[in-house]
Amino acid sequence: MIELNKLSKIAKRGKKRLGQGHGSGRGKTAGRGTKGQKARGKMSMTFSAGNLSLVKRLPLIRGKLRNQSILKKKLPVNVKFLNFLPENSEVDLDFLIKNHIVKEDVKETGVKILGDGELKIALTVKLPCSKGARKKIEKAGGKVEN
């Protein structure tokens, strides 16, 4: 026997059926309210009824940094996290992904090694480094090839 509480859920909600008479609950004005420009023909999504449009209200950003939000920044990885790697290994992006220090989606942005923490093992780093990180890597007996 089929029970209502054991039926599978339907994820999609059906489309509103407009213009199907008063019994549908959307008779007469079909959910558009009364009168006015929006109650009549097709309206664009950007229509704002006599107000200044949203696009024109936003600030106009000029200059060479106008695409700054689009530019992707490198993921910072501190020197202290490199202590978990085997000694005398060559550190590049694939090596960091293989050793689970960074995730695979970092390939498109890249990684930069920063100097927070101490490094106790010698490594050969083939990634961009800050000045402080470079000093700490060389102090631990490693080298930076970039």
C-alpha cells in the first residue's frame, strides 16, 4: 500500500499556471497586481519604473586597476608548513598538491611561499618566494630556484 509520507520528494516546483480562471487562485490579474506599466506587456528584468537604472547608479571605475577583482591572487603558503615535507626534496606546485599542503584547484592561481614560522629542513624550492622566506630557506641549507 502506498503511503503519502513514503513517496519520494519532487525537487522542482511546477511553473505558475496563469490565466486559468478564478479557481486556480491566479485569476483576473494573474499575479500582476493592478494597472501600471508592469501589469501590461513584457518588461525587461532591468526595468526600474522611472528611477535611474541600477547600471547607471553604480560607480564608473576608471584606470588600470579597474579589473582588480578579476585578477586572481596567489595562495600564500608559509614556510612552517614545509617542515612536513621529506628532506632534500624539490618543492613545486605538483609536489605540494601530492603532499596535501594545497588543494588541486590552486593550479590556476599559483602559490607564493611566505616567511612565517621556522624551517628546519633543507629544501629546493621552485616557486615564487618572499624575501623573508628566501632567507629562511637558505638559512636551513636549502636553495630557491625561481
